[in-house]
Amino acid sequence: MKSSSMKFLSTSIFFCASMLSFNTMSAQVDDVKSVVDAAVLPLKDSNAIPGMAVGIYVNGQQYIFNYGLASKADNTPVTDTTLFEIGSISKTFTATMATLAQERGKLKLNDKVADHLQSLKGHSFGSTSLLSLATHTTGGLPLQVPETVKNDEQLMSYLKNWKPAHTQGTYRTYSNISIGLLGVIAAQSLQQPAANIMQEQIFPAFGMNSSYLVVPNNKRADYAQGYKKDDTPVRLRDDVLSIEAYGVRTTASDLLQFIKANLGDMPLAPEFAQALKNTHTGYFKAGGMTQSLIWELYPYPADLATLFEGSSDRMVFEATPVQKITPPMTSTANVFIHKTGATNGFGAYIAFVPHKKIGIVILANKSYPNKLRIETAQKILGQLGA
């Protein structure tokens, strides 16, 4: 009887402890959700965004919150498996592919473009460094691939005739061509197509099992419909360099995995861990922003006005003078790291604070101003301890 009583007592204690743990976790979810709801719901409504997904990583826990519709045509709700286009956030994966190639001894960031693309030897673009490609400091490449360029051969012809407007490394000009060519070179050095490297090596290394450059047929139902400002349905069209520059479709959950990996909070093969760390290195100052390999770094705590300016249209469309950081900045102590991304029908944002081990992902199937993405993220992170 005594043994039976003790067994019952032990079981009761275990049950109570389990219920306490469950109730505590439930309360944490409710607390985080209330913070996210208060920031996201007004944003969604005021910008007529059909659907959104928000991912939070804090205190070693992941939270996903879904809002609205993935498709208005059939009232499909946003769920944990909904795929969003993330636009230029894709560039961070391309930068990771390049640093992975560097870790494997296949290239060096100090290499010249012509070291890898022999057809550009003797041309201005051929003397551009891979580091300049990765930091948008090529000397004046335009934002978009010209409309007249429809294939790789035409792209090479365009680059042979391109002349820089500025000395390499003196101005930042944000460019899909820049990071796209970095991806082409990195993939060539690894002797596989960029899409294959991403799908078979990069995404799996970070536990990103629902991320695609080409959405497979069995996942098409999860692919959110994007919407233009006038609510016309639209999805990304695959063009020259789109895979390398802005082609990733993924979920909020998968991007939280990427945040965890960037924070050093998951076990990784050494070459992948170092590749990620190398993308955080700061090479140039552009106003209040430090340009690393695609990621944009700011002193922590981040000043809203400085964040707004660093993600403004001026920074996207105009040449910005830069100052080279010598030696490059390798410490991410007291640093805020972020990246915006958009396509014609989607708006995305990712941010994290390494020393606080906290991060956020905000995905939407309609583009809206960068300022509002940053402001919303800051509201949420500020209340959650960042």
C-alpha cells in the first residue's frame, strides 16, 4: 500500500509538473501572440494585405502566427505551410553559397570576375572583384537586368560593353545583376547549377525543408497568390539571374530556421557555420549602415530614423558614397542585422540581434513600404526583449 501510495504521489507530481510546464508554455505563446497581433493586425488592415505570416525566435523558442488569406480567389487561409516569395532576402542565400565556395577553396572574394568568367577578360567588368559584387560596390551596375537581355549570351554581351560610372569600392549601387553574377560564379566554381546547390545543400543544411527556387507540383497548393497594389494577382516570373537574385519561395518557419543558423543556435557542419559567419563581416560604411555580404548591419540598439534611411528608395535607386572598413568588421556584438525583400506581389522582412539571440520574419502576399516593415518589427522586438 505504501509503495502504491508513493507511486501515485510520484505520478501526481509528474502530472502537475507537466501541466505547469504546459500552462507556462501556453501563457508564453499567448503573451507573444498578443504583442504580434497588436502590431500586425493594424498594419495588415491599413495596407489591405490579404495574408501575412510572422515568425518569432526568442528565448530559444519559435513562434509562428498566421493572418488572413493566401488566396482571395478561393479564400485559402495562410497556414504554417504557406509559401511566400521573399524577393531580395534570397540574396543572403546567394552570399552564403559564395562563402561556402570560399570555405571549400573554390574561390576567393578578392578574385576578379574574369578569373571565373574568361569571356569577360580584358573588359571593365572583368576586373570587378567578387567582394564588390557581394557588397554592391561595383561602380554603378543598374538595379535590374535590362529588358533587352533575355538569355545568358545577351547578358555576357551587355557586361562586355558596360562601363563603370564610379571607381570600384567608392559607391554603393544596389543591383540584382551584381549579386546575380556572384551566384553564377559561385555555382560554376562548385560545378553545379545554382538551383541545385540551394535545393540540395544550402536549404537542407539549415533544416529548411519547405524552401524552393522552383516550386514542385505537389507544393503548388501551398504557394500563396501575390497581389499588386491594385489587387491584381501576380506571381514571380523567372528571368535572367532571378534564381540567384530574388527567386526563393519559402515559409516563415523555414526562415526562422535560417535565423537560428545565423544566430549559431543549431548544430552545423563547420563549413556551413563559417560560411554564415563570413556573410556577417562588414566591409563598407554607407551612411549609418554597414554593408556586409548582402546583410545590412546597424549599431544596436538600432535607431529607427537610421534604419528607415538605410532602407529608403534613395539607397535602392541612387549611388551612395561608401567608406571602406579596414580591417573588415568581424564582430557582431551589439549589432542589429536585417534585410528587406519584395517582388511585384510580395513583401518580406527578416531581422535578428546576435547577442540577444532574437529574430523576426514578416511575410506578406502584397508589397508595402519598407518603413512599415521595419517599424512593425521594432515594435514587436522591443516588447519581447530586444
